[in-house]
Amino acid sequence: MSNTLMLGAVAYDPKVVTIWEGFRTWFAERGLDFDFILYSNYEAQVAGHFAGQYDVAWNSPLAWIQAERVANERGQAAQAIAMRDTDQDLTSVIVVRADSAIQTIDDLRGKTVGVGAGDSPQATLIPLNHLADKGLVPDTDFNVRQFDVLVGKHGDHIGGERDAARALMAGEIDAACMIDGNHLLFSQEGTLPGGQTRILDRTAPYDHCCFTILDDAPEALISQFVELLMGMSFDDPEVRPLLELEGLKAWRTGRVSGFAQLNEACDRFGYLDGFLAEMRN
């Protein structure tokens, strides 16, 4: 049995290497032998988890659902053991131009709504499911324009959302979907100039990324890993730069209650059918 805890993560940005190299050093100084494997996309990462290539995954919300469903089909159990404080209680927004005649969700009928990459929970699946819950069926009651950037990375990047925001300001689409944090970012950076857009509607809160293990994970190493995670302090000058790069101030115990909307979206749109079929072969 290896004494090294191996993490699987997706290389969605060059900073990922800096983050996990820094964590590896920090863990080593505290007695945990830690290493990581980077994948080009989440589908490969999830498959790698079930192939025993690593012990714990840093999963997107969609990858968590993929892992949970594959585990259930195989008679295994998946567990979300930790997440960032910034992964909890997020919302996505549907944004229109301030001068738009669109005042209600129903006014989107016959209009074009821009979304992020097809596999983005925050900018595509969850907001489209929200609109469907409100009685507007995507590509039936309104047109969907996808801004597919780096498909396979589950919207971890913000390219698709930013492209949708730019298209909104250019008058190419009537509304754009994005996570609330990126709406703030786009306003601050000028992609969505101040006072020129407004939020038409907002989804219910949901959760985002999580560390995921399967039931065959090395118990002692996982326990040590979680204990060290929870002991990280934003006030520690050694670890603070890594936490800032990873976008958090504190780690929280993992929970799965915040994935209901995404689960519903996957079922409604049949999004996981192809992936699950591949994993059965």
C-alpha cells in the first residue's frame, strides 16, 4: 500500500500547477506525503478515479455528479469530504441590457439567450434548468446560443461566460447567463459597463466544487488530509497565497445538498447519458 496520497485534478489554467505544487510542499512539511495527477478534462479524471489512478478528486459539481452516479451503478459509494467556503450557496443570474424591453422571464419567449460552455453547470445547465422550471423550454420557447470555450473543463474557466457577456453588450443576444461572481467581475473589469445591464432573474442557491473520495480510499491518509485542510488559516502568510489562488478563505466540510438543481438539469436534458454509457463499457 502506498503511503502517498494522490490527488486527481483538471488543468483548466496554468495556476493549477502552482496551487498543487504549493499544497504538496505545505502538506509535506506537516507529515503528509502528497502528490497529484493532472487531467485535460473532467471526464478523463472521473474515469481515472474508478481506474484507481489516484485517491481523491478535486471535482467540479458536474464531475461530482458523474462520480456519484457511476459509483451508485457499480455498487460503490462516493463521498464529498471537503469544499471551499466559496463553493457554498452560489447563484447564477440572467442578465439583460439596461435599455432592454425585457422585464420578465416570460419576455424571453422568442428571444436569444447566451450561455457558457455546454458542460458549464453555472452558466448553462443550472440557469437553463431554472428557465425550464419557469415554463420556458430551451430551444423551443427561446433560442440558446452556446459559447463553447474549453469543453471538458466544466466551466472552471470563464471564457464562455465572458464571451456571452460581450455578445450581450454587442446586441448579438438578448440575455446572458453567468454565475453571480463573474457578473460582479465583468462589471468591475468593464466587460459589462456600470449601469448598462440589469439582472432579470436569479437561480436558487447551489454548491460548486468538492473533494471526492470513493469507498476504497486510504482511510488514514484521507483523515490526515482533511485534518490538515481544515487547519489551514487564511492568516498564515505561508498558505494564504495558495488559498487566494484557489479562491477561498477557509475549507468547509463537504455536503451534497447543494447539487439538487444540477442533478435535475442533468436528468431533464439527458446530459450524462453518453458519459454513463461509456463508463458501463
